[in-house]
Amino acid sequence: MIAFRDIFITGLLLGGIFALVSVGLTLQYGVARVLNVAHGEFIMVGAFMTFWLLGSANLNPLLSVAITGPVAFIMGFILHKTLFRRLMDTSPSLDIFEGKSLLASFGLLYVVQNLARIIWGSDVEGYNFLNSTVTAAQIPLNRLVALAFVVVLGGAFYFFLARTRLGKAIRASAQSPTTAELMGVDIRNVLAICFGLGLGLAAIAGSLLSTLFAIQTSIGLGYTVIAMVVVVMGGLGSITGAMIGGIILGLVSSTVTFFHPSLTMIAYYVIFIVLLLARPKGIMGK
Amino acid sequence: MHLLEGEGVSRNFGGLVAVAGVDFYVDQGEILGLIGPNGAGKTTLFNLISAALPPSAGTISYEGSPITGLPPYKICRLGIARTFQTVKIFAHLPTVRNVMVGSLFGTGSRSSATEALRIADEELEFVELSSLRDVPAGDLTLASQKRLEVARALATQPKLLLLDEIMAGLTRNEVEEAMDLIARIRARGITVVMIEHVMHAIMGICDRIIVLDFGVKIAEGTPAEVAADKKVIEVYLGEEI
Amino acid sequence: MTRDKSVTLGLLIVAFLILALLPQFTSGYLVTLLIDILKFAVLTVAWVVFSGPTGYMSLATAAFYGLGFYIAAVFSGTVPFPLLIMLAGASAFVVALGVGALTLRLRGVYFAIFTFALVLLVQNVVLEVERVVTQTRGRFVETVSTEGVYYAILIVFFLTILAAMLIRRSRYGLALQSIGEYEEAAAHSGINVVWTKVLTFATSAVFMGMAGAIIATRRTYIDPYIAFNLNTSFLPVLMAMFGGMGNLVGPVLGAALFTYIGEILLTRFPDLYMLIFGVVLIVSILFMPNGVLGLAQGVWRKMRGGGHAPS
């Protein structure tokens, strides 16, 4: 029973983080049409920024998201306004743009990962944060706090998309960029904002992950794959799908890890490939 | 024996019934018109015959043998060629190469490249596009692109040709030319089924007409019979037939 | 035989002879560099054979290349070198037939993601199998002399070029082009679309597998991270885009230049190598002269289109 409870709580927590990461990726692909292979690198950057802020300024890791998120957002915004904007303007068709932006993001992966390696080295790093357990239940406190944090954050983001003007513009653009443009949405800015938001969410997820697991400058790609799995599960571009898919994959991950940790990655890929073949449009797809 | 025959042919998209239990036949040498309002299931029926889509129910036979379940390329090689409602040409290939795809792959017998090129040039001549043979197909006008599709279909040396709205979007003059083209295709002994909205064209050229509405066949007969049919008049209320 | 064809063939033979005689006259370094260049040229040209005209962006190159590595590792010492290479090619062909039949109905970016994940899946599965079965991570490969490797990769390179030329000039070339232009219309014009795609995909995999088996013998030790490296999937795409895919010279040139630049970076700035490489990559995508002739459309139009500028 206790094992089951632990699997469930860990799964929910991982799922929440995966959901953040995946909503980030789906904003980039679904709206901005960039299949960003470097997405996971910004998770790593978020994690290391938090680690660094704790070490240098003794900033509480949870509060550090107020810095890591916006910083990554600005990086994303600028990246889109310069690099991807230009690719978009020079590509004769959407297919060609998607191909080129995929390759460009692969270059970005190299750049970000290696800059991080130069700055932070390639060792495994970590720190203790709320490592005590809640006495009666024996659940690590940091997991509960992170879980609560993810829930609040996810809720806030959902509210942002559902209720605010910008959120509605983003959802409209995800459904149909041309219609959204006709309705008066400034599509160029929305695309850059979406790309920035995507990276911002990735960095926040990274900050949270650093409170739970050891970190290394090479962890990015693994999370990119997770996010891709989730996004394909949910249907490329579907925000709700990414949230649901993230939680499902988190539960799967904690279950497989509990019984056979070395099979976790394989489980991701198998789910991914089977899903892609069976339902190319995702669980929420038409 | 009919050249092409369908029994209870149906197709659903989710809950939507696009074609509902339609029986039809096409005889050797005739021109059959397929008309009906938008969304009546005409193009879906073409897609079922040419195997772009599998039917949900029913069978289609060609020259007496069932063809349901065959892949599109085999349907084509058996002698059923088609054009598309929205043109689907190979835009970056020269016009003559577009047609050559048909004569090289679609005839059902293996032909040499030289032979295929000769046929392609003949068909271009037939649809009066020879002067544009080396121009990328994407640079042609809409009317010429529609003719190119016809040429590509003819290059597969079909017995049955399915023409999906080849007159849509054409000027009055171009419609006349298209009608003339269809007459010349028939003169070659090729059977034609055509979907068309240009009523004077279809009434003037077809031997027989099938009317579809909401996926159901509501009338069938000579142009005169169909034009006098009560149900057809209801469907086309206010339109001059 | 037309004049055009005999000129091309003549040039090819001359190039082959020059490259074949080279090891007799030059230093070891040049031969080593050429092995690397030829390896990437094989991978790039093989990639272009399928992805160029069809526009299906395959990122599975590393899967077939890595398969070649493992064939070499498993059979090294027991099977003569040439047979080993053929075995790798045959295995890659069979595996690619299966993968292609399963996946080539996926379109656009879905196909790219799938092939991307495939490489990582294979990498992880091999890692796990090795952990359980052999209780190690890597394997040892019996090495072959540098000259032996050079001649092997040179021959495979010319085979690849020859195959690419034959496919382009044959009816399959036109079939692939029309699939890239409008798949549905191709099918209704009598092209067996599935078979054409799968067969070409598998044919291109043969050369990737052979290259893998040859290069594996350059290393004494291999493991799944070395064999199934994503770089091997991405680099040929970049090299092809860098060089241009209008004809076969482009991809070869792209492979040669990219490899050479990489080599210089690696020797001059070993620490910054990957960083600079990433920058070069982004810059070349942004400012590539030929990049627009990219991926999604059939790109043989320049050569085939009789000199008409694409719109």
C-alpha cells in the first residue's frame, strides 16, 4: 500500500512537471511551428540557474522560479524574433520551415549545452532542500511542496490561457493562425511570446526538478524526449492534451521506475512509438 | 455486363453519412453525369471507385470482377483514371514529365521510357498543351492545369475516365473547349463519368445522369428525364436546369 | 549512351583513380581525413537518395549506421572484412524494410520525430540487452589497417554514388519526385507509392549500414552511445542542405566541407569544438545559399527541370 501511495504521489509530481515541460513544447510547436529539440536544454538551464542562485545568493529554490522563468522567457522571445523569424521569412512553405527550424534547434542544443558545460562543468551537482520527511506519512517534504507548487502554477497558467486576452489570442493562434490574424491578433508577437513562454515553463520545471534530483549539464535531451512523447500523446498543439498526457506519463514513469528503473527510458520510447503509429493525431486528436 | 457496377456502396465519416447505399452502373462508351448539390457525396463516390478511400459497405466491380480493397495504383493500372476537384499536379516538374508519370506507371504494362515519353507528347498534343511541354506545371493557368490532369489520366490509357469538375472556375470559352475535349475523348472509345456543376454542359454532353443528394441517389435517367424529375427540381429549387 | 552520360562516367572513373592512388603518395593524416569525409559523403548521399526527392526528413541514419557498428562488433574476427560489410548492408536493408513499412505512412514532422525516437529507442534497447545478456556496456572490435578501411569506404562511396545516379535516372527517380510533389496524385497515376518509398528507404539504408561496419573497425571499442549517436542522423541532413541537393555534387561537397571544418575546429579548439559547431550549424541554416531548395519539396527539379528556374 505504501509502495502504491509513493508511486502515485511521485507519479503525480513527475506528471505535473512533465505537463509543464510539455505545455511549453506544445506552445512552441503548436503555435510557433518550431519543433524545438533544444527544449530540454532550457530545463537544464533553469535547474542550474536555481542551483547557482542558491549557492551565490542563498536564494530559496522555489522563489528562484521568479527569476529563471522570466529570464528564459526573454531568451525565447529574442531567439524567436531573430533566428526563427528569419527562417520563417525565408522559407517558401511551412514544411520547409518546420524542417529548417528543427535543424536550427539542433544547433541551439549544441550551443546551449556547451555554454552550460563551460560555465557549470560536467559534474553531477545537487543540493539538499527540505529533505526531511513528513513524520506520519514518511513522504519527503520536498516532493509535497513541489507538487503543491506545480498544481498552483499549472492552475495559474490555465487561468491565463482561458481568461486573459493574450491567453485567448494564443489559443486562437494554436487553432488557426490565419483566422487568428483575421481576428486582429498580432501573430508575429504571439509567436514570439509563445516561444518565450515555452522556454519559461521549461526553465521553471528545471528549477523544480533541481529540488528533487541531482542535475548535470547533459540532462536536457532526456527531458526533450519526454516532452515529445507527451506532446505526441496529447496531439501536437493541444494544450489540454499535453497536460493530461504529462500526468499519464508521470504515473507510467514512476510505476516503471519502481519495478525496473533501467527500463524507464525504454518504456517512454515504446509508448511514444506505439502511440505515434496507432494515433498519429494524439489522444485528443480528431 | 456493365463496365463498372456498384452495389450498396456506402461511406461514413464518423457519424456523417457521405454516401448511403448507392447502386450504380456505367456502360462501355457512354458519358455518365454525376450531379447534385455541394456535399451530396459525388467526390466521395469518385474516391471510393478510385480507392482513395475504402467503402464502409458495398462492392464495386469492374469488367465483372470486384475491385474493392485494391490499392489506388492497381485501380489505375486496371484502366480507371481520374482527375481531382482541386488540381493535384506535380508543380515543379515540367508539363511533359507530369504526363509521363501516367504513361510510365499507369498503363498496366511495362513500357520503356522512350515509349512513355512518346505517349506523353501525344496526349499533350491531344489536350493542346504541346507548346507548354517544358514549362513547370505550377506555372500553367488553372484551365491548362486541368487539361494537364486530363492528359496525365489519358496517358495511363484508361477505359474509364473519372472527371471531377474539370470545368469549375473556367471562363465560358474554356468551358466550350472542355466540352469539345470530352467529346473527343469519347470518340476515342473511352467511357467517361463526370461530376459537374456547369448545367448546360452536363445536359448537353451526357447520355445519362445520376443525381445524388445527401449521399442518396434520388434520380437517374437521360438529361431530359432528370430535368423533369420532381425530386430533382426540389433539390435544385429555383435553379434553371 | 549519350555524351552527357559518358562525360559523367568518365569524370567518376578519373576521380576514383585519383582517390585510389592517393595513399601511395601522401601522408597518413590526409588518408585519415579522407576516410572521415568519405564516410559522411556516403551517409549524406544515401540520405539524399530517399529524403531529397520525397521530402520525408529521415533522422534514422544513426540507427542503420549503428546497426553496421554492431554487426561489425558481433562478427569481427569470425568473418572476412568484405563479407562483414555486405552483411551489415543486408541487415540494414532488412531492418529498414520493416521500419519503412511501419512508418512511411506518417507524414511531415511526424515522420521526422518518429525516426528521431527510433534511434534513441534502439540505443536504449541495445544498452539494456548488453547489460542483461553480456553484463557489459560496450564491445571490442577487431581493427583493420587504415589503408584497408580507406579502400573499403572508397568503394562503398562509389557504389553509393552509382546507385544514387541510377535511381535518379531510372523510372524510380520520376516516381520518387512525383511522390514528393503530390503523393495522392502519384498513387492515382499508377505508382505503387508504398513500395517505392519503402524500397528506396531500404536501399539508402544499405549504404549507411555498410559505412557503419567499415568505420567501426577504426575503433577498438564501441558502445550504444557511440554507435547510435544522434549527430550521425543530423549531420548528413545539414551537409546536404549546406551543399545543396540540386545534384549529387552538392551533398558530396557539403560533406567534405563540413567534415573539414569540424576537423579544424576539433584540433584547434578542442574545448570549444561542439559550441562552435553549433554556431556554424545555425549560421549555415540561416545564411545557406542553397537552403531554400530544402527538404519538403522534391529537389531534383533544378537538374531535371531543364534549366527552368523554380518559382
